Amino acid sequence: MPELPEVETVRRGLAVAMEGRRIEGVEVRRRDLRIPVPAGFAERLQGRTLLHLGRRAKYLVGQFDDGTVLLAHLGMSGRILIDPAGGEAAGAGNVDPGRHRDHEHIVFRVGNGTTVRFSDPRRFGLMTLTDEDGFPDHPLIRNLGPEPLSADFTGPALAARLEGRRTSVKAALLDQRVVAGVGNIYACEALHVARLSPRRTAATIRGVRAARLADAVRGVLRDAIEAGGSSLRDHVAPSGELGYFQHNFKVYGRDGKPCPDCECAAGIRRIVQAGRSTFYCAARQR
Ligand SMILES: [Zn+2]
């Protein structure tokens, strides 16, 4: 499932191709995504110019010249690819393109002859519309916690969000109200960097521990963005390029393997917390 670094990689690729350009045409082939594509979606975007493509948590946020705001989420398996004008289809040779070819739900034609294709085999993704006034209070947006790469995300801010929480810190990090955009992979990796046990009660993360965890979350996300995200199954950049942060995982998916930079004999172990796999080193993470 795409997390913040994968969505940010997609955002950067799309921004280069779409910002400042007019949407010439929109084709909606399938409306029943996680929430239905709203009536009039294509008509509202046709002829509009995309002024800015931003990101909030795992949402892409497109601002158009008439105040319309496009919200897009990649769900579990979403992918957005760019076919440059007259160019070959992007993504040739990338991970499992066949799985996506038959699941292109929304296609945008952009002013410079570029085509942008949103595919999502599992259809947990979405594209919907709001406007500048409606955006902050939109039901998908209003309860999101701080952006981890913003100045608001500090040790004290994280500690305040974890105060009184009796769940594990691992489960708390996946709660989008605590910190926006972190999912299973980067929660596991950040806890390893911070040397904190994923089983620890969230409320015990205060003071230096909270500062260490906030730093670790930021650091892991920055490194992953630098690597173009993690390409495990569906994630590719809009150019079709694979991310490579999966080669830098210290714990995720590495159960039974040696723990990097650690003297522990047992290596990485896998447990299940709140229905999700957690990977960690019981010696290093306390
Ligand atoms: Zn270890």
C-alpha cells in the first residue's frame, strides 16, 4: 500500500507534467471506486488549468484555476502513469503492468499532448472533487494529524498525540490522526531506527523517546522519498520508474534475517499487532 514517500514520488512526477497546463479532456471509465467518482467530474475539470499539485497525508491535492480542488488517493493498488506526447506508454517493463492495463479507471488528456492514466485493480483508491473553501473541512481531510515533514511534527507534538493512549505505539503510528501518511512499512522502520519496541504502550512515549521517534519518522520518510519510495508490488513513479527503498529496509519483511548494526543473535522477528505484521529486533528495540 502506498505510504507518504510513494505518494510524494507520484506527486513530484505529476507536478512536472501537469502544473500550469490545461486539462483538455477527462474520461471516466469506472465510477465505483472507494467512494463513487462524483457526477460531473469530467465536465468540471475539462478546460481548467492545474495551478498546483500538493499532498496532504496520502492524498494528492490538485488546485485548479476556478477554485476546484481534486482529491486523489491511491488506496491499496493505485498507480498513476504519464504517457508523454507521442511517446511510448510509460511503465513498459515495470512491475506487473498487465495487472493494471485492464483497470484504467480515469484518463486525463493534458494540454501538451500528455496522457495521465489512473489505474487501480483493487479499487480502494479514489478521485473526488471539492473546492478551496470546502477542502479544510472535507471529511477525508479534517481529522488528519500533523504532516511528519512539517515543522509542526516535533517530539512534544507527538507526545501530546500519544498521551493517554493504551494501544501499542506501532498501532498508534498507523492512526492517521496521530501522524499523517505513515503506514505499516515506515512505522516498522522508524521504530527500529528509534530503538523503541513496537509493543510499548503509546502513552509511555514522552520526552526524549518522543523526540527520538519523531526524528526517526522524519528521517526514514526523507530517505524513502530520496529513493523514489518502495516498489513492492504496485508502486512506480509516473514515469514508470521503480522506487528502490525496499532494498534499504532494515526490518520490514526481513523476519529471521540478521538485524543491521546489531549484536543480537536472534535477528529480526515478526509478530502480528492489530491484524498487521510488525517486524522488529527484540534486543535493540525496548
Ligand atoms: Zn538486532
